[in-house]
Amino acid sequence: MTTQTVHSEALAVYQAMPKKALTEFMIEHFHEKHRAQLPDLINLARKIEDVHNDHNECPAGLAEHLQAMYQELESHMMKEEQILFPMLAGGIYPKGPIAVMEEEHDQHEQMIAQLLELTNQCNAPRGACGSWIMLYEGINEFVSDLHQHIAIENSVLFKQAEEATKGHHGNGHCCGGCQ
């Protein structure tokens, strides 16, 4: 079975979920997980930067970058939870807010690229301590989770909304984006 087949099969499972169930899944499986992951990664990054600041491969600025990612993601997830997801679950498909979320997803992807650059693609240096290795393993898991989070929203949740509104502007509801 190819990676593309697995990806397609996974997306089909998400596509079959009712919108309300899918938004609840996104919050429980991704939003809450990111909220748990990032503070731990920030603390571990600070430790590595403090202890190994004299090492030429020390990821200087990593904790600060992770903190910035956390702030951006928290703001993004709150907008989804408080505004967009309830609208989608209620059958309202606001193009404007969806476009904003997709743009923010692009920004998250750029932040991931910077994160990977700071960490040498999460390749710990030869002889790295256990904490450094654990940090990079945690970052790899976070990046994988965030990529999956973005893919499900962009390829399933937001596409379902786009399909539902074809020929039915706002499904009878105006999001304000047409004015």
C-alpha cells in the first residue's frame, strides 16, 4: 500500500464524519495535544539553550521561536473553536473566515520551516544528551501532528464547506465577505 493510498483512505474516514463530529475531533485530537506539547517543548528548548549555549550546534533562539508558534497557534485555535467550528457545525460556511484560517495555515507552515532550520531538520548533533534528543523527537511529533492537523482542515473540513456553498451563497447565510 502506498503512502498516497493511506493518505486517501485516512481522508475518506474524515470526509465521512459529520461536521460537528469532525470539529470536535480536531479540538480533542489536535488543539488539546498542541496545547500540551508546546509548553513542554519550550521548557526543554530553554534547558538545552542554557546548558549547551557553548555548543556550535545549539539551537539558539529555539525556545523563543516555539513560544511565538505557541502564541500564533493558540490565537488560531481559539478563533476556530469560538467562531468557525460552531458555524461549520451549524451548516454555515463563511468564506471569509475560512480564507483567513487557510492563510494562517500557510504562516504555520512557514514557521515549521523555520523551526526545522533552527534544529538542523531535528537532527541532534553527535553525542547529544538525552534531553536534546528528547526535544528533537518531541518537535518531530509536534510537526507531524501540525501537518496532519492542517491537511485535515484544508483538505476535508474547509473543502466540505466549499462544496456545500457552490451555487448556494452562504447556504442562505451571508458571512459578510460579499460586501
